[in-house]
Amino acid sequence: MESKNSLVRIFSEVEDPRSHINRLHNLTDVIAIGMVAVLCGAETWEQMVAFSKSKIDFLLKFLELPHGIPSKDTINSAFSTIDSVKFEACFLTWVVFRNSD
């Protein structure tokens, strides 16, 4: 069961600025992949993709990934276009909730 303060729920508040044409992957999936990969040591978009492909079974436990792991270009584009202030606010909310459990 998903916690009411889960990473996916909290980051669903970040508005998706991509056009409907470019929404093959869920924004919350892309954000979660980026965050989990970075927390596990990834430093580049390519490393995020490689990490995600190696952990697909784990990621599918809490992400939808209807079209598999997004490409490095998709991850880069998503993180480059989201509202950084809203992302930071969601990140701080997630950290506070994670530390209060």
C-alpha cells in the first residue's frame, strides 16, 4: 500500500510543462527515477538510465512505467523544464515526511 506521503504522491504536485505530444512517460515516474538513481550514486543522465534498467523490477513496485525506462534525453528534458521552485518545495516536503516516520 502506498504511503500518503510517498515520493510519487508528493511529486505529483509538480506541474508537467511538456506538451501532450511529448508525454510518453509520466512526469512522476521520471522524477522518481532521477531521484532514486541519484541517491544510489548516479551522476549523469546516462547513469540514471543504466541504474533504472538494472532495477526495473524494484521500480515497478511503485512506478507505472507504461513505456519502460525513459531515455536520457527524456529525463534531461523533464528535469530541465519543470518548475525548480516547486520541485524544491516537494523535495523538502518529502525529506521532512521521510524523517518524521
